[in-house]
Amino acid sequence: MEYLVIFMLAALYVNIPGVWCQGVTTSTNCPGTSQSPGRITSPNYPSNYLNGQSCYWLLTANAGAVHLSFEHFYTEQCCDKVRVYDGGSSSSSQIDEYSGTSIPSNLTSSSNQMYITFTSDGSVVYTGFVIKYTRSVVRLQSGSDSSYGRLEVFHNNQWGTVCDDLWSMTNSHVVCRQLGF
Ligand SMILES: [Ca+2]
């Protein structure tokens, strides 16, 4: 009986592979924009951001990758831009640049860091954006776009590919949901 109880307690603390976990730290030069865990916003959100903003956010996962999903997006199309970089600074490779009203698709970094910037010009302001972030232990690599690629899993401190023996559509659906599709 004692063994059973110990086993059950141990099971509660086992890290189930493939679930989303917290474990991402943020640093920013724009105070108040990462006030709740797992979420960053444009300055003043839900009110309009200000003119002349130049913000950055550095997201660092303790292991694995950083996954972003955009919940809200409204900036001036021509002139107020969010840029996302696949790494720890603006000299890392730029994944894309976003402005306007379309919600960008989900993104996963290839290392454990993601760098985001927001700049606004001297006129016309809107509500800006809300981005949710999580640590991810799965990622797609070498695909032609963000929804296609070779599946990799973070395990024992390194990324590895997944053996496709016995791989099923159900497995694919689970991974797709984990990646936010
Ligand atoms: Ca503007």
C-alpha cells in the first residue's frame, strides 16, 4: 500500500513529454508590457500605443524553444512595425515583419531565444498587439513555411528527430495542436 501511494505521488511530478510548460523569462526596455506571465503587449494596451516607441523583448526558454501566438494585432500598416528574430538579438535572423490588422501566424524559434521589437513613427496610433508565449518541446524544421517541416522533439538537452515507425494521423493531430494549429 505504501509503495502504491509513493508511486502515485511520483507520477504527479513526472514531466509528461510534449505538453506546454512555462519556463520562459522575459526582459524588455518598455515597462508594463510583460506584466502577466506568458503574455506581452504593446505599451498602454488595451489603449493606443504612443508615437515614437522603440521597444524590445527578449524571451529565453530554460530549455527547448520559444513558441509565439498572436491574440490581437492592430498597428498602422505603413509605419508601426513588429519584427520577430529567431535568436537573442536584432542581429539574429529576422523571421518576419508585421504591421496592419492581420493576425500573424504562430511562430516557434529554432534556439531557446526569440527577440521581438516594436517601433512606431510620429503620427497615427492604434491598440497594438497581444502576444502569448510558451516554452515548446516540439518544433518544425526545414519546412517551406511555418506550418510544414520535419518534427523535432527536445529531449535530454538536445533536439532530435522523431522516428516515424508507428506514427499515425492521431500523433500528427496532437503535435499540430501543440504547435498551435
Ligand atoms: Ca504610426
